[in-house]
Amino acid sequence: MNALAYALIAAAANVAGAAAVTSRRAWSTRTLELLIALAAGFMLSVALADLIPDAIVRDQQLGAIFVLAGFLLVHLTQHALVGHFHFGEETHAVSKHVSVSALAGLLLHTFGDGVAIASGFLVSPQLGVLVFGAIFLHKLPEGLAISSLVIASGGSRAAALGAAALLGTATIAGVLLTNSFGPLAHYGLALSGGVTLYVGASNLIPEFQHKDGWVHNLAFFGGVAAYFLARSLVE
């Protein structure tokens, strides 16, 4: 399969996360937290062991600057411009402005997911698959988050599903634009390294790091182990 096919699968995971909310399916909070912990370990591993080193080898200091730019861009769109966002189901009423601003921030983030998948495949099929794995793991919580925010702001279930579908569409657009726009194809690897690092360290880890016990930490380190296992298999 090529990058676009993997992006379609990732986009479907966004919609699946939303469907879990709109169908009133009961989600175990603990299960979601463990999935987030697993995704955090996998994403950090891909960013620090593959994406960022490859970007710096390719462009040296300029590569590092684009890594930083990707990191800062996610913070700007998800936290500086958005007053309320976290991965997972929203259980409190929020304003319409909050849900719209969160959607806008996540659209830029999911566009970056597509850039990351395409950039990985431009380096090698093996790296592309690893990047896809990291992105896929957080797509379900992402769909859950945006759909529950839409409903918490008074939106309909159809609107919640539509918001998740927009996230998936942005991921597909990221792949298509990266494959057709030369500068993005070149620097997309560095940008996606910064984005992936931010999502893993600043979005996902805070969702479980205050929990008592070892189970969340085991899931996190399990995500790191899963990365090395997947890397050995794809190579």
C-alpha cells in the first residue's frame, strides 16, 4: 500500500472514535487512558529515533529549526489559540466557540499527520509504516475528543461525526499536498518530527502521568517496546 491508502485508514480511525461517542457506546476511561499511554510511547520513539535524526542528517541545523517549527505550530494551534482541549471524551458542557476553535486547531494537526505519513514514505516504506502506526494509535482518541466536544457544545450527533470526518479529510489532504509540493515534501520530515514529538510528550503523556500505580507506565513503556518490535519487523 502507498501513503494515501494508509492515510485513508488513519482517517477512518477518526470517524470510528466519533462513532463510539455518537452511538452512545460505553467507553472505559481506563482503557482509553492505556491506549493513550501506549500511543505516547510509540510516538515519542518514532520522533526521537527516526524522524528527527533523519531530518537533521538531511538538512543539519535547518532541519532542527523545522523540527522546532513543527513543535511550536502544534502548541500554537492547540493551546495558544484554543482555550480548552484534551485527548479523550469531554464530559462537561462547553461553548460553541470552544468546539469550533478546537476543531480548527485539530484540522491543522491532522493535516500534519498526513504530511508525516507522506514524508515517511518518501524516505522509505519502512519509515512510512512506522509513522502510520504512531499516528493511527492516537486517531481514535482524537475522534473521541472532537465529537464529544461538539456534542458538549450543543451540536448534533451528525455534526459530531462530520467534525471527525473533516479531521480525516485533512489527513488525506496532507498526504496529497506533500506528494505534490516540493518544499513540503523536503521539509515535511522535520516538521512532522516536531509535531509528533509535541503530540506524544505534551498532549498524550499529561493525560495519564498523574495516575496512581504502574499500569499506565507499563503501557507507556510497552509503546516504546512495540516501536522497536515493529521496527525490527518492517526492516
